[in-house]
Amino acid sequence: MQEEKKLNGHAKPVRVWCDGCYDMVHFGHANSLRQAKALGDYLVVGIHTDEEISKHKGPPVFNEQERYKMVRAIKWVDEVVEGAPYVTSLETLDKHGCDFCVHGDDITMTADGVDTYHKVKTANRYREVQRTAGVSTTDLVGRMLLLTRNHFRQGQYEYSVDSGHSSSMGQDSSARSPWTGCSQFLPTTRKLIQFSDGRSPLPTDRVVYVAGAFDLFHVGHLDFLEKARELGDFLIVGLHTDPVVNRYKGSNYPIMNLHERVLSVLACRYVSEVVIGAPYSVTKDLMDHFKVHIVAHGSTPVAPDEDGRDPFLYPKEIGKFVTLDSGNSMTTEKIVERIIRNRLEYEARNVKKEKKEMDLINAMEAQKNNSCKGDVLKISA
Ligand code: CTP
Ligand code: C5P
């Protein structure tokens, strides 16, 4: 009985395989891994090398070591296979003892336009989960390029300043793929529940509190949260609202809105709970309410609150504040700089990816009109 419960009701543990680029890991990736894990008991994620991604898709924003680390920290992942091949073969599934492969309901192709899952689909060892609408690496790159609007107001990246986070990259909407050229993300309470642990701290738990923007959740954040979690048993992350982040970061920050940042942080295995729209200053009220033992912040600079005061003044005064060195120098601004530095390459990558998808969609449409049916099993979230 106990054993059966542990195995999600399966007679023997079902091992699930997922693979991908997982570049600039976002909550869309996390949501696909969450759904994949729910189809079995043990989740193995294969991640492609930088070389493979550059060949088939264009240069990744994050290098392979960064991407491996980010995926390992997603709470539904049991194991990461480094350097997984771009085309998923039955040999790969067998080598890692996986029963089937899971992918989102978009179609991924090699540089030669071959469906990367054709082998596992033919062998009926393929399952589909619902892709999360409203977020993609391609879209996030587009949002970052928007930050440079005053410098690059030419070509296809014409847009309205007010488009904000509507994910519009200003391209002709008729040429946008419904997969990558996604519409707006619509946060729901169901999604929050699916991402949360839903557990309260035990009376004996040592509660750690950290706060910040956590925009474009990255390896620097991850290293910081890992260290923060080591300070106690229950880690609460306070996320500031978009206007608060914009007050101290300026420009078009944050790149991801509050709802998106909440899900990215909740997917991290070190995080127990998130405060949605935490006050900028850590007050006595807040510390009493969450029974916080210790407040931590990384070694990045801290902007004063609107009244000019240190937002960590109270925990410092009562001796409950610690500065942690994450040992990682990555910042959200550095990611944006990477993108802007390689702007032309990323623009070309985005256009190429969407064009490939649009060509495929048009071909599928034509096939449908000839009353041919697809044979792929589709499972909704
Ligand atoms: N995925 C998803 N929802 C998204 C984005 C990705 O479910 N919004 C899924 C993909 O369907 C795939 C997995 O995440 O199963 C890994 O995707 P990846 O190989 O990184 O590539 P892309 O789908 O191209 O991701 P992106 O569009 O973000 O570049
Ligand atoms: O800048 P942001 O508010 O997103 O940072 C959230 C937390 O992560 C802060 O405590 C910050 O100091 C920490 N951090 C870190 N190392 C990094 C990036 C952020 O310790 N490289």
C-alpha cells in the first residue's frame, strides 16, 4: 500500500525522459517538467550542449554548465543527463532506463527540418504535455531587446513603449508562431497551487527570509538561495511588486512581471514559500508575522527605501541580519548586456525559429485540409 502510493500507483517505478535546450530557464520549462513528472515517478532531463544548440537553433544565452545547474534546481527534476543528443533516440531512452519521452505540444526540428521526436513517436514512446502559453526564451530575448528601444529603433523591432510585458516583439502578428510567438501569460490560482509546496513551517523550523526582485531568475539567484536555505529549514522569498522594482532599477525593469517571477522562484527546490508583493523594507510586523529567525541578503548593492532608509535596518538592529556571498557574479543586468551585445545573432535566431514553426504550421494546415489526421497522443495539463 505504502509502496504503491510512493510509485504514483504504478506497479514499477515509471521513469520519464524529457530533453531540451533549457536556455534562460523559465517557468514554462518548469511547468513542462512538473507535468512530465506527474506522468511517472522519476524524472530524467537530458540537456543539449552549446555546440548542438548553436548548430540547430542559434547561440544559447546561457552556457551548458549554467543550464545544467538551473535545471537541477527545479524541484520536480530527479536527474540531469549532460550533453543529451538533439534527436531523441530509443537507445537514449533505454540507456537511462526511461519508459517514454515527454515534450510540450510544439514541434521541435533539427537544422534540416526533421522532427526531433520522430523516432520515439513512431515507437509509441512519446507523450505530450501542454506548453505554457505566454513565455519562451525567444520572447524573453525580445523583451530584453525592447530595453534598448532608444538605440535600436529600426527594422522589425518597432513597438509601442506601452506594450510593456505583453510579449509583443513588434513583429507582424500574422507571421507569429502560436508556439514561440506566444500571447500573454495568464496567471491563475491553479497554477500557483500546482507550483507551491503548500506546507507551513513546523513549530521547530528555523525560518529564513530573503527579499528582492529575482527578475529573470538566474544562477546567481540560485547560488544565493542555496546558501540562504542552509541557514535554516524553511526559506521564504519576498518578491517586490513591479512598480517597486522599477523605482530602484529604472529603465524597463523588471523584465518579468510579478506573477512570472513568483512562479520562477516557486519552482526552485530551495524555496518553501513566496510573499507576493513583499514590502521593500523588512519591518517588525513582517518578521513577527512569519516568525522569521534570520534575514539574509547577497553581496549585491542595496538601494535605500523611498524615505532614504536602509530596508534591512530593523533586522540589523535586532541582530538578525546576515550578508551572504553567493560566490556568483551573475546579475539580471548582465543577462540583458549579453543579449544586447549579441543582438543581431539573437534576432536572427528568433526570426529563424519562428519562420521554421510557421512553415510547419502552414504545412500541417494544408495536410489537415486534405483530411489527414495526426497520430500523436496529447495529454492536457
Ligand atoms: N516548454 C513549455 N512551455 C514553454 C516553453 C517550453 O512547455 N513556454 C517546453 C518545451 O515544449 C519542451 C521543454 O520545455 O518540452 C524544453 O524546451 P526547450 O528545448 O528549451 O525549447 P523551446 O521550446 O524552444 O523553449 P523556448 O521556446 O523557451 O526557447
Ligand atoms: O537583485 P535581486 O533583487 O534579484 O537579488 C535577489 C537576492 O539575490 C539579493 O539578496 C542579491 O544580493 C542576491 N544575489 C546574489 N548573487 C548574485 C545575484 C543576486 O547573492 N549574483
